[in-house]
Amino acid sequence: MEYMEAIVLSGMPAAGKTTVAEIISKRKNFKVLGGGDILKEMAESRGYKVTGKDWWDTEEGAKFLKERETNPNFDKEVDKRMREKILSGNIVVTSYTAPWITDAGFKVWLEGSEKRRTERMAKRDGTAVSEMREVIKFRDMENKKLYKVLYNIDYGEDKKPFDLIVNTNEILPEAVADIILKKYEEHTKTKGE
């Protein structure tokens, strides 16, 4: 596989990963896959009733996040499957850990302030900003803790694996996709020379 056949998006919850991935997918005719999609399949197989994109923000989703902390095999299996998909190429992936666990793909960190991510999540889920503020804080804390334990990643702090960092606070997802694809094409040319 050529290094550039995959684009890997990472960032804190509600930084815009899924929305931007869908835009890139349409423009590049790439498949879209999220680490959360694989994890949700695993949750369903354990009896959880997984419904909707905002499932992670529900009480049951939070319960699963707590359960998965006690069993590293959940995330190790997700990451194994994720690596395989990235290596298959023609894919845009949203993943918390992929940038650290594989060398493949053009890796992008989507940066977003807690305030802006909270507003985005509240709008997406049709809930109050004050309620989502607690959800964001909880998810940020849980992710940081989990990935430190599993991989010794300083999630949200360590940006070394990334080819590009884009601040999503004040620009529309289409503009974020434009920036990523421009840099992706430049990077592909450089790698091909």
C-alpha cells in the first residue's frame, strides 16, 4: 500500500472528525470508518443497545466506557481491526489511537476548544450546552486516562505523529476538508517523488 492511500483523523470528542471524514469520503470516493463503529459492534455483542450517533453520550454509553476500562482487549481488538482497514487503503478513518499505533496514512489532528466542542455537541444532540459541558469533560478525562493506560499516549498533548494540525473552532467543516485535502495532495506528491 502506498503511504497516502488513507487519511486518519484524530482529535478530542466533537472536534469535527466524523463530519470532516464524511466530506472527504465523498470528495475522494474513500470508505469511512470510525474506531467507535467497531467498538459499538463489540458493545452490541455484549448486550448493549447501541442506537444513534450520540450513543456514547448516553448513560448506557458511559457505562460501557467504564466497563471497557477494565478490559484492554476491547480497544486492542478495535485497534487491530483499524490497522488492517487503514492498510487496505482508499479509506478515511476517525480514530483516537490510530495515529500512534500505525505508520500508515496521512494523519491529521483536529484541534477544538472545550467551549466550541461543547457547543457543537449540544447542537448535534439537541441538548443544553450546560449539560454537554459535563459530558465533554467526562469523555476528555476518560479518553486521556484510557489511552495512557493502554498505550502510554498523552492524548490531546502529544502531537508528534501528525502530518497536519487544523484548528476547527472558527471554520466550517468544508473548509477543514479543503485544508486537509490540499495538504494531503501536496504530501502525496512529495512521497511520490
